[in-house]
Amino acid sequence: MTDSRDPFAGGLPALDGTRVRLRAIRPPDDPDLLAVFGDAHHLRYWSHGPLADLAAARQYREGIEAGTRDRSLFQWAITEPADDRLVGTTTLGSWDQKNRRADIGFILRPDHAGRGLASDAVRTAIRFGIREMALHRVEADVDPENEASIRLLERLGFQREGYFRERWFTFGSWKDSAMYGLLAADLAG
Ligand SMILES: CC(C)(COP(=O)(O)OP(=O)(O)OC[C@H]1O[C@@H](n2cnc3c(N)ncnc32)[C@H](O)[C@@H]1OP(=O)(O)O)[C@@H](O)C(=O)NCCC(=O)NCCS
């Protein structure tokens, strides 16, 4: 791939996983975005608090759309092809084209957890990142107490590479980060 090739020239491409389909987030998804990002307990390991209402969901979506436009953040809706409803999101961010790395984020609505949908979605986004964005390395910054996320990352081949103390000030206290990394050749599944 040459530096001039832009895999996002036509917007965020739809990607098919084994059981999920990733696609761009659209205005009709706002209520489902609120369902994913509206619960404080579910977001206890996230970098920001819950969305308050539909207006906040719309604003959040508009930020996601701007991220695609300026190539700073690529956040896909996680859907199941049967009904095309947004049940979570997965994100490639901090794209460093020179050093061919990016970071990954993911979230699933709690009532869709425990079925492997998030793993499938994250694997699909990373595969795209490797093939179309020429990523050599993907990074994840996780709360060390976030066991479900750590299981997901390790299942995909991520290794724990570091531990940063008090990296985030969220919800009124300092939080540590476990830093995970995956090299392109190590992606499992
Ligand atoms: C992190 C999060 C997305 C994980 O969701 P999840 O559904 O547990 O993740 P997976 O898709 O990997 O599914 C794994 C579970 O499905 C089960 N499963 C069933 N079929 C499976 C399959 N085909 N493949 C993989 N796992 C499967 C696994 O056994 C596993 O269950 P377990 O956790 O009881 O061991 C979810 O907990 C979440 O949204 N958390 C809040 C947001 C957050 O903290 N995000 C991370 C910030 S870094």
C-alpha cells in the first residue's frame, strides 16, 4: 500500500465478520447509541460518563462522523445482519500512518454480551486495519479490573506490554491502565 491510498475515501466501509456486520453509524441509530452509552455502570471502565439523552447521542454521532472525515477516528456500528440494529461499536483511533499503528476500542450493549459478538467485531476491524490501513501494530489501553475486555484482547492474541499508574482521572478518581499490544502477525482466528 502506498501512503496516498485512502481506504476511507468513500466513507467508513461496511465490513463483514463471521457473525457481525460493521457499518457506518447513521442518524436512525441514535436511540441504540443511547442504549449502548447511556448506562453509568456499563461505562465504569470507559474514558467518559454516560450520554444523558437523545440530544447527547446525536452530538456523539456527529463527533464520530467528523472523526471519519478528518481521519482521526473510525468508529463502526456493530450489527447483526438479520436486523441491522446497532448493538455496540468498535473503533480504530490514533492512526499513525508513518509508524503503521492505531488503537482499538469496543463496547457492546450488555444484553448482547457473552456471545462472542465483540470479539468477532474487533477481529474484523483489526483485519481491515492490517489489510487496508497497513497496520503493523494495534494497541489497547484497558482498566486492569476490566476482566471481560482483557479476556477479549487476549483471545485475539494481544499481549500485556505495560502498566501505567493513574493514567486517567475519571468518575472522581485516578485509574491505572494495563497496556496491551498486538502485532499484525499475531492476530488470532
Ligand atoms: C468488553 C465487552 C465488549 C466484552 O463483551 P463480551 O460479549 O464478553 O465479549 P466477546 O464478544 O469476546 O464474548 C466473549 C464471551 O462470549 C462467549 N462466547 C460464546 N460464543 C463465542 C464465540 N463464538 N467466540 C468467542 N466467544 C464466545 C465467551 O465464552 C465469552 O464468555 P465469558 O466472558 O463468559 O468467558 C463488554 O464487556 C463491554 O461492552 N464492556 C463495557 C465497555 C468496555 O469496558 N469496553 C472496553 C474498554 S477498553
